[in-house]
Amino acid sequence: MIAMGAAVYAQRPKAEPQEELPTIKVDVELVNVMFTVRNKNNALISTLTKDDLAVYEDGKAQTAKYFTRETNLPLTIGLLVDVSGSQETLIPQEKYAAGQFFDQVLKPKDMAFLISFGADAELLQDSTNSTKLLKRGLEGLRLSTSVGGLHPGPVPTSKQKGTILYDAVYLAANEKLKSEVGRKAIVLITDGMDFGSTYKLKDAIEMAHRADTMIYSIYYVDQRAYYGRGFGGASDSDLKKMSEETGGRLFHVGRNNTLEDIFKQIQEEMRSQYALAYSPTNDSRDGSYRKLEIRPNDRALKVQARKGYYAAKG
């Protein structure tokens, strides 16, 4: 296991007791939601107020207590890079583009960590603000496979592990991001295939919800790795689900959308988010999953936000 960022609920500070009179202390729980808004041309919209939106939990209207555009709120990023057999030829480009990304996105109060995953998951660099250390960690990206042979294929045989994608996401959310505060995101570079994880897709998504973490998935595929192996090839379906459920996005690397281009888009989006907080009308501390929806008054606009959260247990 690797030693693996705000919680769904935040608490207002308790009132300080006064000398003359006793003070009743009340904990008010808030649900925090980070989201972006785009118009029909897919351009980011940054001029909305809380009166331009409505928030619903399990279909019931909620009242926003706080609303702001958060461009400078501290950010914690976990970069997870697939180094399984199918990604062998892509690793050099991933190193270069990720290094540029860290240079451009990290501000003085931001932190980032780096995990590689294939047959196993490895923490190459723990949380730091140092781009120098992160780039040094990127140099540690190397092929990880439990399948024998000089050039192992993308699909493991028997019960061998091949790509523990779900495990890597779960561990990053649970062990690195769950205890962090501020804005948090996992940036995932992979062909979307999982072979041998202990956790399931739903477990990875649930833990991302519990860690209040968005997942930005970058679908990066070397189709030649699948040719002639009797396998249908890679699929982005799991990446799409993880990203949409947590309020992130799915990107495809292609001729007209390079890895560097995608990193720039992620950077722009993370710096163009709104922050909304509300006290839920359902105050039961039952640990249940609650559906979230933010509806813009202008139906031509599209909101990108997580689909729900898990209530705290009392």
C-alpha cells in the first residue's frame, strides 16, 4: 500500500464563552460545492451571482449561505499516471507535459503529489509546493507490470494484476486528500482500463465524494498496444463516470488536443470555479448519499458540479 483535498462538511467556529453570561454553542454544518459554468459555446462564465442559480438536494430547494468565485483558494492536486504495459510509449511525453503543468498551475499556497500506478501503486512524490521535487518525481515514472516478457502486453493473463486504476484513485482520495482542506482534484492520465484492483469503480467514486475531490480524467491511449491481442481495446467509459460524478471533466488526447493543451484547459478551469455553501434542510446525520443539483436561471448555461455527497454520521 502507498502512504497516501475540504471535507464535505465544514463547521463554523464555536462561539467563545463570555465572562458574565453562559453561551450556547451550536454547530452549523455546511455542504460546500465547487463548480464551473459554461455557455452554449463552451466558454467559461465568471460573472454570475447567487441569484442566477438555485441549488437542490434530493430535489428540494436549498438556501445558499455563501457564494463566491474562488480563483485563489488553496489547491491540492494529485497527479496519477498510468505506467502499465499499454502506456509504455507514452511515458516520456507524460513526464514533459506534467512538468510544464506543475510549473504553470502551482501557486504559493498550492500543493501537489505524484503517484504512478500499473501492477502496483507508488507514491513518487509526497505533497509539496516544490516544482523541483515534483519534476524529480516525474523522472521516476517507469513501466510497472507483473506480466513477464520484454514487452508485456496491456492485458494480464490468469489472475495477475495489470493496472490497478481504481485502487490508485481510492488510495489517493482516502490517504492523501480526505484530510486536506480547500479545493482538491485528482488529475488522472490513463487509457481507462483496470485489471486486478481490490476496489471497484463505485468504491473509487464514493471515496472521491467523501474526500470532496474532483477527478479530471485524461484519456491517453496507444492503440498499437492492443493490436493483434484479441482484445477490444481501451475504453473511456469508467473515466467518464468518475469525472462526471465528482464534478470534473473527461479529456481525450489527440492530434488537435495535445496533452499540453489539456493541462492548460484544466488549469484554466480550476482557476475559474465558483464556491457555494448551504446548510441542508435534511439535518439527519445518517451517512446517506444525497443528490446535488445546481440549476442556472439561464437554461442555455451548463453547470459542471459533483452529483452528490455523503452526509456526515452523527
